[in-house]
Amino acid sequence: MALLGQASGGWTESSSALRLLHVGIRNTVGILATDAFTQTNPPTATMTTSTSAGMDTATLGVLSGSVAFTRGDAAGGSNEIGGVGATAAGTAGVTELGVFINTAVGNAYENTPGPASGKGPYMSGQGTYANSLYETSSSTPGAVTYTTGDPLVASVNGYLIANNASTVNADFYNGATAVLMGILKMPADAVQPEIVYDQRV
């Protein structure tokens, strides 16, 4: 089932993985950590079987639709944000803030405000979003299932993942103490390749 409404290309022609349905806060407080432009995708080897819908492994840096973290561990000190980078889960000064709107390094044939400004806008403070970047495989290994009402948390890769029987604590950033990022409203299907959720952070 698809969301109501229509658009040219059925919203599949956007270079952004995050689609803003009902906007919370567009947040630009903070500067991007250096590794927000250089991390690999996926950034961690602990989920070796992990794949993500809507992800280009050739793109470096934080991706549109990935989770924004405080990066008090970064060389620049406080007020830096980024992805999980090379941090270990539970590292002091690193916690979930929201979801990035744009890919930090930008896209070919588009303006690249991230490298120019050092800023990475992210959505915080509630809202409803459609996101085509999310985990599809767990570390167990096996497919991640998404069911309406599932809590969504950040994975160790910094992408959204369902916290349900198809996933285990090792899949989540901060394990059993993972921060609730949102509540799933609609899982992806053959008609709509996005998850739709109400954000909770």
C-alpha cells in the first residue's frame, strides 16, 4: 500500500532518502565532525551480513536518512555531529539526535552545501517521515522484518532498524539501552520502498 498523494516518479527520483511528511525541527545546531565526510558505508564490520535499502556503498560520509549522533568524542570537541564513524557503542559523548536530511558530501550535479558550510541539517523534535535508508539484514544473520507499531532504533551502522524478534541487541547502537528513534507506521513493500514512521527523538 502506498501513501496517499502522487508525485512525478512516485517520489523515487529524489536524491534524498528522507522524505519529510510532517516536519518536526530542521536542526542545524552543530558542525559536522571530520569523519562525517569520510566514513565508509556501512561504517562498521560488526554487521557483516548487513545491507540497507537505498544505500550506495561507494558514497562516503553520513547519508541522507541515516541517524545523526552527537560526537563529543571527535577531535573538534563539543558541538560536533556526525554518524557513528569509528566509535564503539557506548562511547561517552555519542548519542542519537535525529535523522540527516541530506548526504554530507552532496550529490553529483547538485550544490554541495555540506562541505561548503560544515553543516549537516537533521530532523529532530518529532515529525513524520518516509525513509528509504534502513537495515534489511541483521547480524544473526537473517532478514529484518518490519511491522506496523515496531519501535525503531539506530543500528550499529547508524541506520534505522526495527527492534523486534528479527533483530538482537548486537544489531543496535548501545545494545539493550538503544534510544527510541521512532514508531513504525508503514513498512516498505513492493509499491512503496520506504518505511514511514513517527519520530520520537
